[in-house]
Amino acid sequence: MNAQEPMNLVTPQVYNSVAPLHLACGQELAQYQLVYETYGTLNADKSNAILVCHALTANHHSADYHTHSDKKPGWWHQFIGKNKPVDTNKFFVVSLNNLGGCKGSTGPNTVDKKTGNEFGPDFPIITVNDWVNSQKLLADYLEIDTWACVAGGSLGGMQALQWAISYPSKIKNSIVVASAAKLSAQNIAFNEVARQAIITDPDFHDGRYNNFGVVPKRGLSIARMLGHITYLSDDSMRQKFGRDLREGKLHFGYDVDFQVESYLRYQAQAFVERFDANTYLLMTKALDYFDPAQEYNGDLSKAFKKTKSKFLVISFTSDWRFSSSKSHEIVKSLVKAKKNVSYSEIEADQGHDAFLMPIPNYLDVLKNFMDNIT
């Protein structure tokens, strides 16, 4: 936190839906809750609302702090706030934990009111389209008829795209950062390796690990380490760690020798303590299934035909997990559909994680776009 910046506190809120949500998988949730946070003030005609959608392992806490003792703010804190790109002097920002999440919204680690037991592996598969439909109901609850903008990075960017497709009259601007219109086979493969690491952990117990008082730590740790490697670039890993030894010498064994090994194990341990394994399985499937062009014989431009929003698409030069070529595909399809789209490729060496970083050019591009939203 900047020394001059006040430590603003925010309290999560809960939306309880009693109307059933029909899901793409054919099942329905009879009732559910979404945890969300807001920043800024909704204006009189409710025209200044921004929806921020989170990526794979994030949640509703995208800015500010929950308590004065918090060591870190929300995951997009550098971007949301007074005089920041998403300026809360001007905008009212809504950020939620998606269905299936493990931070308070209804998901695998919450209780199914029908049975009185934890959902666990019985929680239905959720798609990006399902998320957008539930977010639309949250907007109705907040009496927000139209979003001034829906923004997100990675999996969040997919939601921003789906909003423009599903509810074209309900969104004026869409910001899609470090994302894709569908995953590559390589990306699906990474997700499957991560899922198999979790599912084959002896403590997984077919997804009912909480009934046994255990957590599939080993599998979840491996999944996180694999994912984390793909979020970084070779340059960023070399700059951070190189081939530095943790203790200055080789041990000729299978424990930690290199600093990068120590870093990955630390990240894995921290992740195991804050995230749910069933939720990880669910979120990666939502990533895999996203493909709005599928309904249009693979023609993405046709999926965009009815959209009305302006689009800002951003990619990063060192992001190989969601490469710039994937953003180019989105932009070309929007142009073919004769839509208003701006594109920026940001020079950055942080890999996929760059979408979370306050890179000056990135901040400027976002701010310029947001400043022109009326």
C-alpha cells in the first residue's frame, strides 16, 4: 500500500437467491448465495456500475482491506479506487465470488439445504454462461439495469465476453484482459494434469475428503505448482531465481536445492491452506468448456453479431498460457462482426500474471478507456 493511501475497509455482502438457477449441465440450483463486495457509490440513475469478474483462484475481494491487520489488499487493488484506472470517484464497482467458489458463495464446500450435507463432489458442473446468468440475477437484485462496463482478466475476461454475448443490452463496455475465446489443447492438457494430481491423491476420497477430516494436500499442491509455472514467463523466473541455490550448495538428494523449488513449495503450501480441491476441479472445467463459437459452427464473429458493447482487449508479450495470438483471434472476430474494439499488446516480462501487475503502460491503457466511459 502506498504510504499516503488510506487503508479503506470493506465488508463482504451476501445475495441470497430463492429462484432456481437452471444450469447448462441440465441440473438446477434451487437456491444459492453469492458473496460480493462493492466500492464507490452508485449514482442516482444507477448508470455508473462496473462488474469485475475474477479469474481461476481469486474471489470477491478485489480491492481495499477487510481489517486493519490485513497484510495484503484485494487482488486488483492497484486498479480499483480513487483516482485509479477504475476510479471509485466516478464508478460503483461490484466484485463477487462466483458460484462454485470456496469463499462464501454456494459451492462444493457449502451445505446443500436439501440434504443437510456438504455438496462436495455432488455440486453440479458450472459453466461461464451459468456464472453470467447468476451475475445477471445479482444485478437485478442491486437494481442495476445496465453495466457501464464488465471487466476481467483470464477466466474473468471470458465472463466479460459472455456478458456481451448473453445480455447485449445490459452491458455498454467489455474489458477482456489476458484471455481467450477458447482454451488451446495444451491449456486443457495442463488443467487435466492438475485435476488428475488432485483426484489420484489418496486423501481425495472421491471428493468427500472433508468427511474423513483430511485434505488432498499433495495433489492440490502439485496442481498449484503446475499452474503457477504456467502463469510465469521464462524471463520472470530467470530474473527471480535463475539457478540460485537455496543454501549455496547441492545436497545430492530430492529435497530442495534451488530457490525456485523452495518458492514453488511455499506457494503450494499457502494455496492448500486457502483453497478447496473440489472448487479447483470445478473452475478448471469451466475454463475448458468455454467456447461461445461452438453454437455458431466455430465462427466466433457470428457469436459477436448481436453484441452492442465497446470492447477493449489487452494481452501481454510474455504470456504464453494465454498468448497474444488468442487475443488477436478475439479482435479479428470482433472486427469481422463490425464491432467497436480497441486492442493493446503490453510489453511485459511477468507472463500471464502480468494482468494482476501495475505495469505503467497497462494502467494507462485501462485508465484511458475508463475515462471515456460516460
